[in-house]
Amino acid sequence: MSKRGKRRQTALANRQSNSSVGPTVDARFSKFHYTTAAGLIGIITTRTLWATHANFLNDTAECQLLSRLLTPQVEREFSEILPRLITLGAFKPELLDSLNGNTMQTEAEKVTSIILKTIERVSPIYITSFCMHEVGSPESEHGLLSQWRGYGRGGFAVEFDERELDLLTNEENQKHSYQVMATRKVEYENHEAAANLSRFDGIAAAFLKVAFEDKAPNLAARPDIHKILGDRHPQNYIRAFVDVVPFLKSPRFKEENEYRVVALATRQTVNSSELDGRPHKQVRFREGAGGTVVPYISLFEGIGKLPIKKIIVGPHRDQENQFNAARLLLDQNGMDVPIVRSDTTLRF
């Protein structure tokens, strides 16, 4: 990457540092993190939660839904702007012919792809997931069957206090270099409304403006061209992307009713001394399914006690021993947390 590109990345990082936890605590729902026995041991002994790189989560459409929503909008903007620029002599008339059909769509897709790649180069997205179960519901007492199958695998469901979790998230953000940290529930339906696509108005013009400034600065300086392209740059849309991208999911996952801690940890390649002096967050690696290498970060390390309200022992052929082992684990680590047994009749 050129020095100029690196400076742009650093400038982008300077603009984006922020913490945005959920605006209110929804007391109707409890937040549960489903995990294996190994996961529980790690949570209790290290007093941390792992946040996994978004590209390595089990939803193959993770962080892609906004791009699918935006592509038609960007395509329409290109279709409106290019004829005006051609009229002013900024492009040759043959350009529109070459952009007919799928080519215009491809160019529109590149716009969202570039922003996502810029986010990845500066501060990849890491996610810790929780299930929201209605307080007093069977799921809040015994867990959700699909989660026992998919994540717990005979393990445990750890209930967390949302308000205290948000406070820890703020402390974590102050302690390490993050571009953004946010806690919020996931949206499975009405994605267009949730994304508030009007926030992205003018994004096509912003990309064309950069192209003109790089390749044809004299044209970019012309008042008539400037009037069409405006004053915004692609960097102005980064925060809107970050606010939306990690919180849209396919309705096929709706049963999970997910709540997330989202952390954009600044890469080591971005000099934190040029930001505000917060140290970089260390990226670690673990083995995932099928022998894959999975990047993650460890949240709340050295900050304090995790706000655990309850632990549910999942369905297991030796559930009683699991219960007793969990009690010993908590006692040894000085934690007085209620433990209950799930009555889910699933054989592992």
C-alpha cells in the first residue's frame, strides 16, 4: 500500500474512534451466552469473553446484507450522475453504453466492497453473541433447544446483566484502541428501515469525487463539476456502515434473538500514537471447526468481575457431574453465582 493510502487509513481511524452502547436496557429479556465446557472454563478463569472476527462466524452472509441493500441505490445514483457529467464533457458519451446492464451493477457493488475492505484494513469487526430470552419464559429457565444443539453441545448457558455488560464495554473501549464499540440487538426483518438507507445518499458521488481528484484534478476543481459531485468523501460514510453492518442478519436466524457486543479493534498497522495513545488490542488465534484458524480478541481482560447472573447446565448424559464440576469451578474462582439444571431432554 502507498504512503498516501496509509495516511488515509490513519485519518479514517482518527475520525471513527467512539463507543456506542445500547441506548436503553430492555428489562424484558435476559442475555445468555451459550458455550461449551471449555468455553465456560475460559470465561470463569480468565474473567473474559471472546469476540470472534466476523468473517469466521457461522452465518455466511455475515456483514454482507447492507451491501445487498445499497447496491441498487448506488446503481441509481450512478445512472443519474453520469449523464450530467457527460453533458459537461467530463466523460465520453460512449461511457454509458459500456456501463449498460450488469456492468453498472458491478461498479455499484465495488463501492460497498471498497468501504468494507477499508474497515477491515483499519479495524476488523469482532463479535460476541448472546441470546435474548424473555424473563420468566421456559427458555430463560432451561435454555433454547437450537442453541444447545448448535453452540452448547451439552455445555452451559451463562446469563449476563445487560447494564453491567454495557458499563464493562465502555471501560474496555477506554482501555484499548477501538474505532467503535457497540452493544445492540440484531435486526432480522425490515432491513431497509433498520439500515436507514438515506444515511448513504450521495455515496456514488463521493466515490466519483475521489476518482476525479486522483485522475483529473483540474476537472474536479471546476465549479460545475463540483456542484454535481458535492463535498462528501467515502470516509464520511464509514460510521454509517459500522452502525449497521454488524447488526443485520438473515431472518433464518431469527429464533436466536441475538444481542451483540461489537468491537472494531484497531489493527497493529495503524499507529495508535497517532490516534489518542490507547494501546492496540492483541489479536489471538484459536482452532475452529474443520481445523480452521480463527482470529479473536479477549474482551474485559483485567477490568474486573464479569456480570454473571446465572449458569444453566445444559442437557448432558452426565448432567449431575457437570453441575457439581461447575460449582467447584465457581468456588475455586471466588464466584457466588446460582447454577440450575436444564430440563431439556436431549441426548449428547
